[in-house]
Amino acid sequence: MDKKRKWAVRVLGGFLLMMAVCTVISRMAASLLVAQVQVEKPGRGRLSYSCEGEGEIIPAEEVPIFLWQNQQIEWVAAQGSLVKTGECLVQFRMEYLQQEIEKKQAEVEQLRLQAAQQQVSARTPERVPSTAGASMHLEEARRQYTLAQQKAAAAQAAYEQFLREAGKNAAAAGSSGADVKTGGMDAGNSTGAVPQEDNGGISARKTGEISGEQAAREQELQAAVQETQGVLEAAQQAVLEAENAYTLASREDAAQDTNAANAAQAAQLGVQSVEVQVEQAEQALVRLQSYQESGGKLCAERDCIVLDPGVQIGAFTTGAEVLLTGCGGWKLKGQVAAGDEEKLKVGAEAEVRLGTGAKKTVKITSIEKTQSAGNTAGGSGNETGGESYLSQGMQSFWYAALPEHVEVQGTGDFLWSTEAASEKEYEQIIPLGALREDVNGTYCLILEEKETMLGTVQAAGQVYVKVLEKDTKNAAVSSTLQNTDRIIASSEKYVEEGDRVRIKD
């Protein structure tokens, strides 16, 4: 009986020992086969952007200086040179300046002569009006018409007087003839003898002669009336023609007066125009003479550095050339890569590394976009973070004051970097390493607990998300994730949905 009991105890002890060994072996296998993961919970927050690039030290104020027009450059300050107040920036050639002064003096004199000539042209020209002759012809025609009227009236009056006298004579002659005829008949009737010719016959003959003279006189007077009437009509026509000629002459005089006034006005305007040219030429001459008095030197009005001379020695200026200078201290100008424009904000801090190697923190005071034709940082297609800094079209730059206790002797380059938080605050921020993709979209794995025969185990579950924005570390997403979910941010082994995992100690 004791042997059976001992044997049972040994069997039980061996079983328990075997179970312990198997447990240890299974735990060791689990530690080797089950992936260890690190988890994080989704939370509300902002993304953080990292930006970096190159820049240059530039003057705080850029001052353009326009060069004198129509001059020849004898010497110009080199780019990057520091010029004190009153020192020469540009020396113009004095011999050429003297030639320009002489040309301008001749131009002024010539314009003055033109002005005098225009003043003579502006005077009203002397002339005899056309109406003077036309008026004389009209007066003569009217005088001749008056004479013709008088002659016609006289002829008509003479003819009418003749007719009245002829009527009276005819009436008297008729009365005398009747008396003669009556006496003869009485004599014949009383004596019966043939009548004899007496003084009555003689009177009849005289009457016939007088009638012939009267007819001739009548014809003569009628002819005179007709002739004077024709002269009167001709004189009247002459008056009408003279009046028309006078009217036309008046119109011609008015037109000539208008043309003369217009010509005088145009000449006067020409005088004013030339006087303006004279004034401009005199001002230009005074300006050239002031250049000559200054010795042909264009000097700096305050301490500055020459950023761009704008011309070369020997060149002739047109008035469009600009010498660019910098004044008022120094400031930083950082170049912003494409895609980073929206990330940087005024007031953000940036860390700069100057040429001396020293690191300084500055605050961005402004951000501007300008048209740029090349790399303003002095590089030649240099790249940082995969972004080319060779400007193409519009380029963004940020500006900041030069850090205190930093002295520079001229322009120079620097490197900069900054961390900028996003303007928007997102509801769900998860680690960027938690994102995965498949044919259905983007997802992440979370830690889930499942009940098995061996007890409660931890496994990976799948949740699809919509990525809203990313930075270098995190991603803003929209999903069904809860704030209590534990997202698998990283794992020491590749994990898929359903795989057992355990949190790394």
C-alpha cells in the first residue's frame, strides 16, 4: 500500500514538474515568437513642421541711386565695397562732361533764336482788305445807276411833254379845218361856182408838214426813252453784281481774318512751346554745370555698402542705370523652399548658423514673395531636404533682425532651421509610423484583448483611417478610433491583423 502511494506521489510530482517545464518552455517560445510592440493613444493636438534652408545677410535698407544721364563712367565703386559719407561712388569723365555742356549751350542759343522767329511769325500780317476795291466798285455802280435813273426820267418826261403838246396841236388844227370847209360850202351854195383854193389849203399843207416833223420827233423821243431804259437796266445789273462782289469780298476778308488769327495763335503756341524747350534746356545746362562744379563725382550721402554698381567703366549712361546701395545696418534674409510657404508664420523663431559657426535664435519679422531670377543665397542649384533653392518665378523669403552682439563686415551666407506648429488643431493625432496601406486604403493596428483556451491574449486589430495632414513624426486622421484605443506605433517584428502581440516592457 505504501509502495502504491509513493508511486502515485512520484507520478504526480513528475506531472507537475513536466507542467512547469512546459509552461516555462511555452513562455520562452511566446517571448520569441510573439511580437513586442509599443503603443500610443490617439489625442487632440497640432502637427509640427520642420523647415530649413539657406539665407544671406543683407543691408537693412536698400537705396537705389540713379546715375547722371548722358555721361561716361570713368570709375565706379566695386560691388561689396564699404563707402563712407561723402566718399565717391561714381567718377564721371570730365572731358565728356565739358563736351555735353558746350552742346547744351549751343542748343539753348538755337532754341532762343527759334523763339524769336516764332514771335515774328505770331505778328498779324498787314494787308489791304478785298472789300476796299469791292466797295469802290459798288459806289461807282450805284452812282452810275443814279445817273441812269435821272437820264431815263428826263427822257420819259420829254416824251410825255411831247405827247401832251402834240395832243393840243392836233385839237387846234381840227378846229381850223372845220371853219374853212363851212365857208366854202356856203359860197358854193350861194353862187353855184366851184370852190377855189384859198388860205385854208395853204394851212392844210403846213399841217401835213408839221405832222411829219412831230412823228420824227416822237420816234426820236421814243428811242431816247428806250435807250435810257436800257442804260438804267444795265446800271441796275451792275449794282447787283457789285453788291454780290462786295458780299463775296466780305466773306473772303472774314475767312482771311480767321485764318490769320489761327495762324497767329498757332505761332503763339509755337513760341510757348519753344520757350518751354528753352527752359528745359537751361535747366539741363544748369544741372550739367553743377556736375562740373562737383568735379564729376557722385558721392554717398551716408555710410553704405555697394550691392550692385549697375554700370561698367567706360559705359555711357542713359539715365536708366541704378547703383544699388545698402544702408542702416544688417538683417537676415532666409530662403523658403517650395511647399514651406504656408508653414512659416511671422513671429516664429528660427535657429540660424552664421559663417562663424555660432548658432543664434531669431524671430521672423516678415515673410514676402518677390520675383527672383536665381539663387539669392549665392548658391548654384544647391539643395536642402530634396528641395532646390534655385528660384523659378516667385520666391518666398523671410526676414529677421541681425542678432545682438553679432558683427559683420559685409554680406554673407547662413543656414537656418525652425519648428512650426500647424494653425489647425486636429481631433486625432497618431504616430506616423502607425500608418499602413493596402488595396482598400490607409489603416492602423490597435491592441485588442481576446479570450482563448489559454486565457486572455493580446492581438492586433485593424482600423481604417483618413489622413488629413502629416508632419515628420505624426499624422492627423479622421477615423472611428477612440481615445482609449492603444495604437501600435512600432513593433520589433512585422505584425498583421490577428497576430498575437505583447506590449514591450
